Amino acid sequence: MPLHKDDPKSVGGYKLVDRLGAGGMGVVYRGRSRSGREVAVKVVHAQYAADPVFRARFRQEIDAVRKVSGAFTAPVVDADPEAARPWMATQYVPGRSLAARIRDVGPLRDSELRRLALGLVEALREIHRAGVVHRDLKPANVLMADDGPRVIDFGISRATENITLTETGQMIGTPPFMSPEQLTDARSVGPSSDVFSLGALLVYTVTGRGPFDADSPYLTAYRVVHDAPVLDGVSEPLRAILERCLTKEAADRPELDELAREFVKALPEATAGDPETLTLRLSELRATADTHSRTFADPTATTHSGRRRSRIRPLLAATGTVGVAALGLTAYLLLGPGWADSGDRATPSPSATSRWAALPNGWKPWQTTLFETAPLGAKKALGVDEGWFAGEPDCLKNGDAVFCTGDSILPTRLDAGTGKTLWRSDVALTDSETESYSGTLLGFRDGTLVVSQVITTNSAEADPVHAVGFDAQTGEQLWKHQINEENLAIALSGGLVITSSGGRTVEARSPRTGEVRWTALMPTGHHCSFTPGGPDVYAHCTPAEAEDGDAVLLVLDAADGSERRLKAPYEAGILGVADGRLVLMQWAAQDAMSVEAPAIDRILLVDPDTGDRTTAKLTKSYEGEPTLAGGTVWFVADNGLVTAVSPRTGKELWRTQTSLEQPGDATYDARTRTLYLASISGRVAALDARKGTSLWETLPRAGASSGSVTGPRVLLHQGALIVPTPDGTVFNLDPAHPDRKPASG
């Protein structure tokens, strides 16, 4: 979610990017160091900063995490428990929680379960060796990182020698995963309590249910203390192991070293056919079963939703102030029969031989870099020598041109056919004190490329955000205006550049000249996020907190700014426009302390003229980035799972597991009815959009990316694909021959 009005801009030298979540005791932000390293920054609420007992608890949490920092936890990067508002920065771990993984995909099996179980044993062993008991091991506190599970949230942990902060009668933990001694005698809790929690967690992982589940937390707690665990669905030999973990007497539970040996024997190792294997050759790919048919319409997009998916994903978190720019949702204007549920009338999918469109005569594969080439072929980018992160390009295509910008990537135009650089802006090079550049594309309109950019200089105390218009043919800067994003997120909406200079005033500017055409007022006390696409200007405006009331759908006439205000759910955001109606995603309520992106469980269709609303409840909740195109909502998860859902009925059409790591938003090709995805390593996958059948996947074509980066989005050009990758590489690809090597360019 966006930073609130009263949030700090930085803490301890870490620039705060957005909120990850908030609870009764503090706020967790995603921050970034000067080198580009992403961290999770936990800041205590001001009202608790003066409480010496709470400060002692916070110091204890910092000490606990520092003691156990290792391969299976999120280590402390920095902390200041003595600050006016105490804070702690830990490594930011991209990846969803185990709870979200089970909710979206279902129970774990076989080698995947083995990796989790052994990883958690290793994590607990490191935690206990450091003299710490976690006391809140549960699915929401396990992150499924690419290199194994990570245990997080040591907020209620304690050192085994420190019991002074545990008050008599105080129950701390989550009942379905608590040990009996946590509920009856908190002062006696030791390492074996975490073993009990591990057993309960693994039962949940295998069955989707806890061993002591009940209708209320009080009854659950009673069952933990008095009843035998329910292990239906857990087969031998794992069942016997978990029974020992879940015994009521702490002394009878197995030691972690013994558990590791038992899990190795009981759970199968990974095989060559493991579905999670990331390196696949084209001939080894298996097609997904044909499940559904669907008709799609040609999508058209006049604006660009921007990049930085990894930066904005947490905006779907706990307190949830969101909108289109905040959600990072890709939007297309939908027209035609793809909106209707016309299943039987669907046009047959192209055959394998005729599916791919013919490429232009003389087409050749190419590969280039968005960084200027310096002597000896070294990449040249602002701030690279000083250690700043560089790359993660944001690109769009218009006609025969590809426009890109990014972190240390100056606005650039490439020839879509040859990959040749036609111009590169030097706007950030005019100041000798320029230290770094960061740009985001807003869109293309009236022969103008509109960019939101931040230029950091050595002398400036703050880094202002500017909206800038560049001539698409020459790269000349046409206009530049400093903006204030406190109450709105800048966007190109309704053919206008939407900005604010502060306060409640919305400014609608000409994309070509930057001149203000009209102004309007935002709802008092709200933050507004404007959606690209559509004939008018649309925004989802949310109050600072959910308890402050409903959100407002702000509809502004693109001609004169005249407005209509409609009620909307707080926990929602605009995805796009379809058949004249606004399409909103609404997500399920979640625990207030959760920092994971909540799952979407409803799709709302709103008539912007009348306010009439229809709601499609989804058959299940979905996590991942939704894209609206061709009459379908496509959900793409970080683990490569792709799901197609009807926005009109909420029905799941198909789901396919790809092997792509951290893919970007889906791209739908209406001509061939194909869905394309690209990963952070430059791997590309093609799916039959009607059936979900996997057509092919490629090998990596880009350098390794570290940290949390945004997956790229495939661009379409005359039947070919153009793929930008986080390391600044851009290449094209023939979908009929995806294994052809691109030439360096």
C-alpha cells in the first residue's frame, strides 16, 4: 500500500518505498538502501515508544533475530531500538507465505513437502542453537523463498534464559499451532514447544486442516490441551512421526536431529520429473490437459500501467490503500465477443502448423542492451559505479518503436524491427552533480512519451518526482513539471496526464504540452489511484484507514473534469474497463498483522454512469498479478502458476503450472489466441489461451538478477515477441521457432 501522509520518508538511511502491513504495535515498510538493497523495516508506533516494557520486548526481538540470522531466516540488516521510534530492518524476502501457497494451490506433496520439512527442521535447529524459542511457528510465518523456506516474525520469541517479559495469564501465539504448555504454563515453554508447532504446521501442510481445528479459538485451545490430534489424510510413515511431535508431554517429543533423519526416510527425494524443476528443454515439456474453451476479443491499450510489480505487490497487504497504480494491475480496454460467455460459439484454436503469424520479410533475431556502451564494451549507467541498482526496464511498444526507461536507464527508443537504438535522452546528464536516475513509463499519446522520473543529485536534500513529456521522434524534452504524489499516484488516464502539486487538487495536463486543461478536487482525506485506459478519468480513492469508511470511485469527464462519485469497497482496486463498465478486484479480509498480499475473491463490475454494480464471487481466492485482456482475467503467481477466470461469472476456466520463476504480467495475443509470460532470467513461455495448454518454454537469455525485481512483460510486434529483462537486455523472438538464438546487437 502507498505510504500514508504521516509516514516517514526514510528511516535510518533507508528510503521507504511502500507499506507492507500494519498492526497494533507497529508498521512494516519496504525500504531500499543506497545500493538498491531491499529491506523490511519494522517501526514501532509512537504511543509505544515511551513504554519501557515494550522497548524491552522490541530489543529482545532484535536480539533474537540477530542470534538466529542464517540461511533459513530473514537476517537483521540494521536496527536502532533506542531511536525516538524504535526500528529494525531485516532482509526483504520475496515469496509468498506457506499459508498462501496452500490456499492457492492446495496441500504439499512428495519432494516439495520433503524440502519444506527438512528446511524447517534446519531453521528451528539454528534458532534453538542460538538459545531462542520462536513460539509462533505457523504457515503465515513461513515464507516460500526460491532457495528454501524462511522463518520470520520473532515478535513473541524469547531467549531460553529470559522469562521476565512473559506475564502470568498472558496467552501469546496462534491457538491452532500453539503447544499445550503455551496455553497452560507459558513460563515453562522451551524448544520442544516449537517441535509441537512444527507437527501441527506439517499436518496443515499435508491436509489443509490443522490437527485441532474448531469453530472458535477457545475451543481450538481446549483441544490442543486435552484432545488427541486429528490426523485424517496423513499417511504412514509420516503420520507416526507427526503423532510423536504432537504428544502433550514436551519431554516425549523427538529432538530435531532425530526428526531430520526420520523425514529423510519418510519423504521422497526430488526426481527428474519433479514439476518444480526450473530448467526444461522444449522437447521435455508436457502439455496441460484440455479443460475449457473460450472466445476472446482483440484488446487495445492506449496507456501503460507501469512497471515495478515487486515494488507494489505489498500494496494489497493488510490495511490496503490501493488503486490501479498501487495494485500494479495491467489493464486493457475490452470490446467484442470475448466478454460474452459464448463457449460453444468459440472459433477453433489455430492448429500447430498455422497458429503462428507470418513474420515480415527479412525478419532477424536481435539482442541489445538499454545501457549505453562505454569503451571496452562496459555497460554505462548513472550511479552504477557508486553501487546503485541498475536495470529493471519499463518498456512499451507503439508502432515500430519500443520505448524504455528504468533504474539508471535513461528514456530510450529502439527500432522494434532491428533493435537499433534510435535515441537516448540525455536529460539527466546536464547536471554534473547527477547521482542516479529512475524512470517509469506512463504511456504514449499525441506523439509524446510521458515519463515519471526521479533524478538524484549530490546536493539535493530531497529527490523530487517530475512528470516529463518527450517527443517520440526525436527524444527532445517537451515539458517537465514537478509533482506531489502524497494524495495521488501520477497516471496517464483518459488521454490526460493526471498530476497534483499538493493538497486535494487534481490537475489534468495535455500529454503534448504539459499545460493544465482542467482541475478537480479529490475526496477529503483520501489517496487516489487513477487507472489507465477508458474514455474518461477513473480513480479509486481510499481513506487513510479502513475504519474511516468506504472508498470512493471518482469518475471525471475527460473533456471538462466534471465529476461523479460512487461508493466502492475499501479492499478493492480498479483493474480496467470492459464493455463500458469498470472492473474492480476485491480481496478477502485477512489478519490485521499479516504482511502478505491478500488473495482476490471477488470481481465487481460497476457502471460509471449509474453506479449499478454486479459482483462475481470467485470459486476460490487467487493470489498473483491479474491482467484483464481478451474477455478474461489472468492471474500470474510468482511460482509460475497461471489461472484464467471469467470476470462475468467468476468461474475458473483453467490453470497451468509453468516452470518460470517470478514471471511478469501476462500478454495476450488476440490473433493467435496465445498467452505469453517472461521470467526475470529472460525465459519465455507460451500457453494456448483457450485451453491453458503449454506450447513451449525457453531457456534463460539474461543475466542473473538479485534481490526483489519485477518480472518483465512480453511485447508484441508484427507476429514476433520483444522481451525486456531486469538486467537491461532486450531481445526479440520468433514464436514459431523460440529456440533460435538471438544475435547480439
